[in-house]
Amino acid sequence: MRIRPATGADAPTLVPLAATTMREAFGPPHNPAQLVEEYIETAITEPILEAELADPRSTFFIIENDEQIPVGYAKLRRHRAPRRLAQSLGETDKAIEIQRIYLLQHQTGQGQGRLLMQHCLDWARSAGYTVVWLGVWERNERALAFYQKNGFERFGYHYFQFGSERQRDFWLKKQL
């Protein structure tokens, strides 16, 4: 396995990877296929990913197998932390969001998710961040267990527009 930073040239590779991982994580039986497709059509397109990759507040990583085929990716984003987290941060704390972290379904349970998460945490720490936070769908039990195993704790929730449906995500944080 190899983890590397993504560049703007990776947008054509990331679009199908992101769409596939979205379908695998949130499609039937968890959500109707139509709902997932609505979300993909509005959030996972080449122009959108090109803009996200070009955004200086975003950092993407791609995890590749030994044949250099992408099997997952992560996106970290520097922006204002949720008010509830911001109020609990100390003067020297600096927070960053792990906005996305996905693996192809056939790669889960083999340690690649842990490697990708550790890479994100190490990168955040080396960039001077002391806290990472993320949102996870309240019904994504596998992801919730993964984050708990990796030392994240819940600090609140927010609502996320997933296609035409409003869903609740738990906010989780981890001190670095």
C-alpha cells in the first residue's frame, strides 16, 4: 500500500472512486439507490472535485494498492470548527476536519483504513493541528466503531443534506 497526496490531475480518477465508495457506504439497504444517485450527481462530479483539489484549504490523499490502483481516499479541510467544538478548544488548540475518508468495500477490514487514518492524523499533527474532527452518519455503525477504535469521541451532531433527504451526522473529535 502507498498513500500519496492527490493533485488536480487526479480528479478523473477520484470521481469514479468517490462515486463507488459513496454507493457502497450509503446505498441499499441503508438508503434508496435514487437518493444516493441524487447526491452523487450534485456532489461528486469532475468540476466539483477539480475545484476541491484546487482549494488551498483542502488536502487530499489517495491510498493505492501494490499495483498503484487507487482503493480509497481522504480529504482534510481547514475551516471553522463547529461552534460546540470551538468553544471547548484551548488558546493553543488548532482543529482540522477529516471531511472524507473512504475505502472500496472489498478493501475494508484489512488495515488500509487504519493506515489512511493514521496518515491523516500524522499529517495534521505535523501541520500543527492539535485536534481533528469529523462528521459521521448516525446509522453508519461500522464507521462509528472504526472511529471509536481510533480514539474519537462524540461531541455533538448536525444535519446533512443527502440528496433530497436530511440526515443526522454525529460530530466526533480526537485530540492529537
